Amino acid sequence: MFISALVCGAILVSCGGGGGGKSGVKKNQYLGSLPAIYANYNAEEEIHEAKMKEQGAKLMAGGEKNAEKIMKLMMAEKEMDKARREKLEATLSAEVAKIAGKEIPVSYSKALLDSDELFYQVAPAKLVGNKEDIAIAIVLSVKSDLEVPRMKGYDYGTYFRLITSDGSTITKSVLLPVKLDTKALSFAAGERLLENNFSLYISNKTELYANFAGVEFITKDEYNN
């Protein structure tokens, strides 16, 4: 049991995320090489984990006499894992610096344009970076003079999805640009409602983000469905 625990510990520190084997993820015109960097890292970690399991199994087969070797394996793996992660962060930071400031396409679904939900307008969206993290800066303002009844602020949600070049959904989200207030609120046309940096979690959807094509604002029904 002691040896098994040590081997499991060595294997766990080696895990860096799932992957579908060898990458092959392409560069994106907006996100650059970020999807490929994550995909390659995930694929390499998957291969590395398999090697660790094989090595751990061999040591376990030797019984308790290999306890010291397993401890050394754990220590060495801990250092290698740290080095791999530091290399990943440096690579990501360099790529984020290249693409930060790039403008992202913004569109509106036909259903939204035909609805009465489009009380807002969206400024040109841009990528913003913070070290190895990337986000889309979304700025919303009032389309025309708006009166919001008391305690109804959350009825004015804005819904959107990140889309691929073929129109598929990467992820959906909602923003609440109007606060919930005990008194009625008045907004003049053009008044800014919200500034939000929407973080992209590329590592779990690398293939979809490789085909990232922009932000589409949608209706509440489209969001729920």
C-alpha cells in the first residue's frame, strides 16, 4: 500500500491536462498559436503520464525494496513537472504579447436583431492579455434612452456565445450590465453600462478555439436552448 501510494503520487504530479494524442491543431487568425500550444502540451503530458505509469508499475513489481527508488522518482518528477509548467507559461506569455490588442469580430444573431432585447450596443472587442492569460474586452453601452423599473435590473441580461468559423458554439455566457436597485434607474443613449474582460479557457477546447471566429450576441432563448 505504501509503494502504491508513492507511485500514485508520482503519476499525479505528472498530469497536466487531457489530450487527444499528438496535436496537429492549427494556428488561429485571432488567437495565434495559443490553441496549438495548449494542445501540444496536453498531448505531451498524456504521453509522459503513460511512461510514468509504466515506470511506476515496474518499480511496484519489485516490492518494498524499491521504495527508495520510488521516492527518488517522485522528487525528480516534481522538478521536471515544475520545469515543464514554467516553460509552458513562458511560451504562452510570449504568444499572448503578440496577439494582445487584436480586434475580434462582433455580430448579432437574427433573432436578437428581430427582438426587443437589444437595448445595448457593443464597442469593437479586443483581446487583452495578462501574462499567460488572454481575454476579450467587452464594452456595453445603452443603445437609446432606457428606463429600468426598480428591482428589475437583472431582467436586462446580455447573452452571447463564442463561435467558430462554421458557426458552432465554443461556449455561451451572460453578462448583467444593469444593477439590481431598490429605485428605478434611468440611462441616456450612449451611456456606458459595463466593461468586462471575458477570459478564454482555451486548454480544454483547443480544437474549437483553433477555429475561433468571434463573438455573437444572442437572445435569452438562444442562450437557454
